Amino acid sequence: MTAAVPGRPGIQPPSQSPPGWTFPLTRRLRRALQRVPVWSWRLLMSAVGPGEVRRFNADPITGVCYHHDIDFVGDGIPAHRLDVMAPLGRDKDAAALPVYVYFHGGGWTSGDKAALTKYCASQAAGGMVVVNVNYRKAPRFHMGHLLDDANRSLAWIRQNISGFGGDAGRIVLGGDSAGGQLAALLTAATLRPELAHHYALEAAVSPADLKGLVQHCSVVDFSVFEKGS
């Protein structure tokens, strides 16, 4: 699903979302999932080991220049690393390309950018500069930390992405699952000063720099958990 930033052309979301949890089976499933402890989800996600990551990235995309594990904060923490991918063979005088910033999923508690390397490379091959971002995770860190990491990645992009052929004035945020929620929250905090203030965040880029939001099976409507019984 894609959505345009308000005030800019693009695909518009439906005027009203369909009601959530309206069927008995769905309500029972919701109640069952609420009883599952967080540690069990972490155990499940840990099963996606290096072998599975290699399988996700089989037959790597060619025609793309890869820059892995750039420390975007400068503190040496593995969670503060990002990858930059850009098309190979571009003329140095060519116009700067739009920038697609991607945040991986994992239920806010697990996951890694490495699993999305092939997807991000495929987008770069289509004619953009892609930034694949890691961030700190729960339960050790709370949402404010995750959002701060995402915002710091944008600060790094604003300062450095031109060196990779990207245009810091044309940024699209995206992510899957929890990463999509993080991208949506960062977009909202950039557009709404009161939300940024709530998270003690100073937006790293201006609203005019954000051109869109891409959501893959993202968690964005928490109100459904309050419906039904």
C-alpha cells in the first residue's frame, strides 16, 4: 500500500477504514494472540537465522553498488548501521535520484536489515538510491528510542546522501510490519510538531523533503485492539 504525504499528489487512502474485528473467529484469534507472551514471539523471530537470511537474498541483484554497515550515529552500536544501494554506471553529472528509506519489520523486538537486502537492491536497480536502516529494539528500548534512531538516519541522509547520487529533497519512507509503523510515525512526527514534541524529537528533515510513504503489511491502526471483547 502506498500513501501520499498530505498536500501532495499520489494515491489517496480510502475515506473510512472498514471496521476491525467484526467476526467472532477474528475476535477469538485476537484474544488468543493477546495471551501469547512477548518472549515467544522473540523466540520465533530468532529462528530466522543466517541461513534463512541467505535464502532471502539468493541470486543477488546485479547492476547495483552496495555500501554496507555505515554507522549513521557514530557510536559503534550495530543497531546504528545502514546500507546504501545505488544504480551502477551513472554519469557523475546526472541528476540526483530520489531516496527510498526502508525500515525492516520484526514486531519491534527483532529483525535486521540484512533480510531486506535483495528487496532494497531491486528498488535501487529501478532508478533510485535506497537506504536500508537498522534501529534499536524493544523490550530494552522504547518507541522513543526507535523513532530517534529513524530520525537520526534521516539526519545522516540529509548530510551525506548526495555523495551516493541521492537527492535529500526527495525522500520516500517505507517499511514492513513494525518497520512500516515506524516509517508512518516518523512521517507524522515530521509533519506534526506536536507529535514530534511528544517524543522529544526535532525532525531531521523538513516536511517538503518527504514525498511519500510506502507501507507493506504495516501496523498502523491500533484501535482495532480496543474493539470487541
